[in-house]
Amino acid sequence: MKPAETYILNQPEPYQSMLLHLQLLIEHVLPAVDLDYKWGMPCYYLNKRPICYLNHRKDYVDVGFWHTAHLEEKWQVYLVSEKRKVVKSLRYKTLEDIEDKTFMAILKAVASFENTSFLK
């Protein structure tokens, strides 16, 4: 088993279910992605470029995206930056918080910038 998969399976509930659900959505929307384990968390790459990571923090799951500087304003309202220069993320406290359509739309939008710089 890959270290990224082990990370997900070792998380307590409800975070394990949330991470598995997000993993399913990511791999459904972007079937060509590669799952790797970097910086102590699962990271997804598209054509060897980082797209997003999954991380369990305290009482939420954090899905971080690198190419958020290029996203339309309508998607920015969903993202948290917390003083980070490049990465912004979606945060979920429960499985019910995950809005599949919104998540998949943001993921597709971020992936469309895979060949551009992280910064605008």
C-alpha cells in the first residue's frame, strides 16, 4: 500500500470517510492524476505538477490547491488562505459539508492551470 493511502486509512472517523470521499471525487474528475506522499500528506499531481493535497488538521480536512491565483472570483469565496502566499484551501468539518459539485468545479478550474505558474 502507498504511504498516501496508509495516511488516509489511518485517520480517525469522520475524517477518514471525508478523505476517502474526496479521493474518489479527485480521481473521478481527473483520472490521469497521480497520488504521491509529500510533506507528510497525500498530494495529487497532474503531469508531474502539483494540483492539490489532502490533510487532516485538528477538527477539519484541508484540501489545498496551488493554482488558486488564477481562479475566477466566484470560486475565491470558498477558499481559505490564512496568510499563505500561494496555497489556498477548502476546509470541511463533516462529510455533509462537502458540496460535490462545487468541489469538482473548483478542482477542474485549478487543473486547467496546470501549465501556468502558481503565481499570477
